[in-house]
Amino acid sequence: MSDFKVTRRDFGKVGAASTFAILSSQSGIAQDNGDTLKVGLLGCGGRGSGALIQMLQGNKNTKVIALADIFQDRVDGMLKKAQDNGEVNSQVDIKPDHMFVGIDSYKEILKTDIDILIHGTTPYVRPTHIMAAVEAGKHIFTEKPAAVDATGIRLFLKAAKKAEKDGLSFVCGLQRRHQKTYVEAIDKIHNGSIGDITSARAYWCGGLPFVHKRKPEWKTDLEYCLRNWYAHNWVAGDNIVEQHVHNLDIINWIKNDHPVSVFASGGRTWKPSEDRFGDIYDHFSCDYEYSDGTHMQSMSRHWAGDGGVYEEVTGTKGTWHSHDLPRTTFSPYVQEHINLVNSITGKAPYRNDGEYTANSTMTAIMGRMSAYTGKKVMWKDAIKDRNEIVPPLDWDRAYPVGPVPAPGAHKLG
């Protein structure tokens, strides 16, 4: 590790960056803050590979020196993608002994001298990996959601608090929090532009991202579950957690709070029972309530037809709709990495996104709990739930698909 960790300790008392500090760091150009930061990528699939390229694009004082994934072909593919990218290939310095494969590859990459870990794996294992990264003294960028169950949320929160204590910068992939147009709009709402919030809507209504049939070369159940990861609740958390967390987070951000209860419905209407569609629902509809009595209507579904991905809040002085935001001129997916590096180097105040990411993920998990159980669920009960949906990882273990959760058949534990 470089002495950047010591530098961040000096900023550890600052806490979350103010709106002004966030905006002042959003220059919309690649940053070069001098000393080179070493980056490692854990999880070399589509989102992980995108995050790595975006880190390098946004910060010319970074270089990638290590890769890790559970699968060899993903590590090899990531190396080629980075080396073939003319914009960033000068920032690629990956030696063969810094390419790690297997279930325990996360342990190996954390033994290297990387300063920053980019965590791009699927959500099921995120809390375990993030805690290990904090304990190894690494600054972190991690994708969302924080976890797939309440047990994982509690561990993720513990890791985020330890990162703050240790002065480790911690940025999460709820990229709207790093998007200048959202930051400016929500700052105005917080300053009373639409008055007191009276109601809200959050929608993620669109098509199914992907689905894969099992290929002959995928010899084990575990490999199939992880290759076709979105279809399995224990891997991805269902669509409300994996995708809709973005919209739920915006309403939590506007409210500076999380809901205290939810009453939800959900199910599976059009997806056939084939294994490739896994055990997740294709629709959720949730009525969330906040501590001040404000309600948020939440809808997330995988259906063709009308829909949309947006947030809307109504106040005593008017209504704000995310569709009204001006066009983004600089990628928030790049900006979040600029903000991380600026936090590490002291160019901006210390940043730790862990708590709000955990709370917004738990908001989504709580909605899933309500739909699965058929009951109104209280935050105070949901956050204590002891049901661990992630099984042990073992190549020889059977991972049967389904059954699809039947409302009323599931219970909180």
C-alpha cells in the first residue's frame, strides 16, 4: 500500500462530502493527481470490465495491475479488452502472477499491493469480499446492490463503518449520486423548491436483461448459476434488488431517510418454468411508508409494453420528475471513479457511500420480503432477519433451481 491511506486518515473526520464538494469535484474531464494509484479488479464480467475501463478513463494517475474472477475465461477476456483499448492500454500493467482464478481468488488479489479494489462480481458474495478488502486496507469501488439478504446488509454496514474508521475511501455504483444533474436537482428539492414532500413514485419497468440456457461446457450447477446469475434469487436478489435499487435510492436520497414499512405484491406471470428463467419474479408492486407518513409507490417488472425507468416526487409547491433533468454531458459511470480518486488523494473531502447503499439495498430487500411473505414488513424486523439465502460455494454441490417463491409460503426469521 502507498501512504494514501495515511492521507485519508486526515480526512476521515470530514464525513460525507457536502453537495458543494461533490459538485466541485465533477469537472467532467479525466483527472491526473500525480502519484500513481494501483488498481485491482475482482469480477471480470460485463459490469466489472466496464468499471475498470471507466476508472482508467477518468483517472490518468491510475494503472491496473491485478485481475481476479471465479472463471479463467473472464480473466483472460478482461486482459485482452484492456490491452486492446487504445484509450487506456498505457495504464495496463498486469503480470501473469497477478491474474487469479477460483472461488478464493478474492483472497489472492487482496494480498497484492493494489491501492484500490474494484468489486464487480455479482451481489451474492459482495459483503464477504468487501469486508475482506477493508480488512486488507484497500480503498474500494463496489457495484450495487450491497447484498441479497439482511445478513449480508449487516456485514456490509460493518465493513463501511470500519472503512470510515480506517480512512479508506468507499464509493458505490449508485451512479445517480455522482451525476451532476441529479445532485443539483435534489439539492434544490432539499432547499424547498417543491415544498414539503407529500408522495413519491419509483419505477423500473422494462424488459428482462438476459437469460442463458445451460451450455454443455458448464459442467456444474454452481457454474450454471453464476453464468446465468440474474435468474437466481440467491445470486442477484431478484429484480427489485438488482435493478430497482437505483430508483429506490433516489427517493431515499430526497427523503434523507429510508422507509419504515412496506406492503407489497409480486409474482411470476409470463416467464415459463424452464430452468433458464430461474426462480425470480417478473413483477413487484410496493407501497412504502416513511416515518413522516409519506408514501412511495414502487413498481419493477420485466414486461413488454408501457413502462419506464424514473423517479417522481410531489410536494406542497409542485412536482419534480427525473425525466425533466437536462441531458447528462459527462458519464456518471466515469465520474464516480473520479470522485473516488479525488477522495483518496485529498482533492475532495473523504467519501464513504456505504451506509446509504446498504439502506437503499435493504429497502429493496424489504419489498421482496413483503411480496414473498404476503405480509406487511417493518424495517425494524426486516433488518434483523436471519434467513441467509446464499448457500456455501462448492463445485460439487447441487444447486437446484426453484421453486419460484409462493406468496405466503415464505416467513421472516
